[in-house]
Amino acid sequence: MSEEQSTLRPCALVILAAGQGSRMNSDLPKVLHPIGGAPLVAHAMRAGAALEPARIIVVTGHGAEQVEAAVAAHQDAAICVRQTEQLGTGHAVLQAKAALEGFEGDVIVLYGDTPFISEGTLASMQAARAHYDVIVLGFEAADPGRYGRLLMQGDALERIIEAKDASPEQLAITLCNSGLLVADATTLFSLLDEVGNDNAAGEYYLTDVPELARKRGLSASAVRCPEAETLGINTRAELAAAEQLFQSSKRAEVFENGVTLIAPETVYFAYDTYIGRDTVIEPFVVFGPEATVESNATIRAYSHIEGAHMSSGAVIGPYARLRPGAELDNDVRIGNFVEIKAAHLGEGAKVNHLSYIGDAEIGAGANIGAGTITCNYDGVMKHKTTIGKGAFIGSNTMLVAPVNVGADALTGSGSVITQDVPAEAMAIARSKQVNKPGLAAKLRAHLLALKTKKKGS
Ligand code: UD1
Ligand code: CA
């Protein structure tokens, strides 16, 4: 065990997410705007989760109810506390004090609108705590603008000065404050009790903590990370830029996993998309949340996949849609304009053209003909369709659920199947065909005569 590992202390996350984000010009609280299909605040929680925190506290304020629901959906262990008035970042962290009662260890402060902090950076901050009482995450800013500046004295962090309060000399400093900070919980809250609001913004600044610590004879220092990690989202343009960054890092990740993307910039992933080795993805494919694809699968152009799982060798598209609960076993074939929802397709089953399969269990090797629909919804409830292995469903069959078609059974094209079909039986449920000799010619002559008469009148 290295020295760093042996001195790592238990940690708790405090994620600040109470701000309004007025520059988003949105009814949605800023931290709920999504990147890769997950709200910003979920990205912050995910980065921090790598540290296996003992507690996760999210400070909410603007749109608190909505934010709290999203937090619970992504991390049910997280505790939300409310900051009813946004009096500053220091005041925000103080709201977590009661929720951290009895916790002994380090508090890591994160921002809910800063989604790209890496696990490695958080781990470096945690490790640096072995040598300093307070650790702040800094970065060299290309354009320091409104960021707080880190005033260093060698390795020691003397203080953080907010841009609003800085002198021209201080504004020339390019080492900036990301906002992330680590300190022992008891120490941090006792320092925060001392923070006042006598500054240009009239706010209680978290950034006063290093200087207050130093005045007590405690030490403070900074860990540096690339600026890209500290990217915060304040506007729609920044949200779009962040989405692009997220997508390029996700594409790099899938390449790393041995996946082929023919036109990478046209494929969009969700935060949790997993694609296995030797899978090939054609252009213009979109993944929503909770999609997993095993090895050697093929996703042809213009397909949309969300909440679905594809096993090895499965092929979908072009123009296929897998919705939540779609579960494709090995070598399943899903063709163009086919929608699959909450349905399990056994090995080698085929649905090649223009079909809707919802709430269904399809046996291995079954062949579902063009235009087949599982009529799963009666306007009030959803019902299940079961098709046995090796069954052959004729084109344009309507399967009115609940209904079962047995193994190796067959349905005639155009059938409306309302009753169960036994295994190996053939079901035909359509009106009988009647041929009337010569009637087509007679009818045509009659219609032509009508047309001539109309023109003449
Ligand atoms: C803050 C830092 C600044 C740093 C910058 C990095 C302070 C005083 N300043 O400035 O040094 O360079 O972040 O982006 O900390 N929040 C609350 N409650 C509040 C105020 C803020 O929850 O009362 C949350 C916001 O929702 C946001 C985060 O804290 O997630 C940062 O607040 P923001 O107002 O954006 O701080 P900056 O002025 O950008
Ligand atoms: Ca900010």
C-alpha cells in the first residue's frame, strides 16, 4: 500500500445545485439540462461516486422539487438539502451541515453544473489532502475573465480572490478557481461559520475558506487539472459545446473498446451506453439512456436505441427503433421500419420489415412477416403476445393481445388473430376470397361511360 492510499480518509460529497442559471433562459433548473441523456447534476454525482463517498448531499434551491426528483432517480442514496435563499457558495455548503451530522472524514465540494471532472482529478485532490488541510482545484484559464484567482506562495495557497474583488495585478493571474474544494468536515464547517459577506457581491464565499484556514495556522494548497474538466455550463451555447465534448469522449471510449463507427460524428451516445467489441455502427445512429450492445452486433444506419439490449451477432436497421425493454438474443434480425418495445426475441428470430412488436415474447427462430402488429393496447391496458419458437407469422397479421401463438404454428397473411393458435397449427382469420368472372371489365366499362356523360353535361 502506498503512503497516499494508506492515508485516504472517508469522504462525503456536497454538490451545489441551488443556483438559478438565469442565462439558460429556461423554465428547467440549469442542473437538469441534459448531456448524453442525463441531467448535469447526475454527471457531477457520477464523477464523485468513483470515490465511494459515505454520503452524497445535494444542495437544492431553484426548482428544488424537480431537482430532488432527478437526484433520487439517478442516485437513491443521495440526500437533498434546501438552500431557500442563494446567499453564496459558502452559505450553500453550510446547508449540508446537519445532513453530515456524525460523519467523520473529508468533504468534497462539487458543482452541479460542472459535469466533466474526472475521477483521476478527484483522486489527486483526495490524495493531496494527506499533506494539506484544505485542497482547492485550480486550472490555467485561457481566458480567466470572471473566475476567482488563486494567490499562490510556492505550493501554498494564500487566498482566493474573486474577480469582482480583485486588483488589476491580481486579475493578471491565470491560475483560476474551479470551485472544487476538499477539507475535513469539522474543520470546513467551523471555518464556514467565520465566513462573512463583506465583499463586492455581498455573498458568503466558499472561496474565503483557504485564507481563514491559513489564519488558524492550517495549510492550504491547490491541485491543477486541465481547463476542459472544469467547464461549467451557463448558457445554451455552452450546453451544446459540452454535449459535443461529451460525445467525442464517448466515441473515443467506444473505439477503445474495439467498436467500428463508420461516421463517428453522426453517432450519438448516452452517458451509460455500452457497446461490445467488433460491433459495427453505421452512420446516423442515436442511443438514448440504458442501451447495451454485446460484441459482433451490427447497427445499420438511422436506427434509434434506448433502454434496450442487443446480444452478440444481432443486426438491426436500417431505420430500426428499439424502445425500453427490447431484449434481442444472439443473431436476431430486425429490419427497416420495425419498432420493438418491451419484447424479448429469442435467438435467431427475425422481424425484417415494417412491424410493431410490443409487450411480446418471441421464441427462437420465429419469423415475423412484413407489417405484423402486436395490438397490445386496448386504450386502457397493455396486453401480452406470446409467439412460440419457429412460428411463422404471415405478412400483415394483427395479433390482438392477449394472445398466444404456439411453437412452429403459422398464420395466414392478413389474419386478425384474436384467439390462441395451438403449436404447429395454421390459423387463417380473414374473409374468404370470391372471384367473379368478367366483373372487372364490366365495371370498368360502366365507369368510363359515367365519366363521358359527366363531361358532356
Ligand atoms: C464560483 C467561485 C469562483 C470560481 C467559479 C468557477 C465563489 C464565491 N466563487 O463563482 O471562484 O472561479 O465558481 O466556476 O465560490 N450555488 C448555490 N448557492 C448559492 C450560490 C451558488 O448552490 O447561493 C451553486 C450554483 O448553483 C453553482 C455553484 O454554486 O452550481 C457556483 O455558483 P456560481 O454563482 O456560478 O459561482 P461563480 O460566481 O461562478
Ligand atoms: Ca458559475
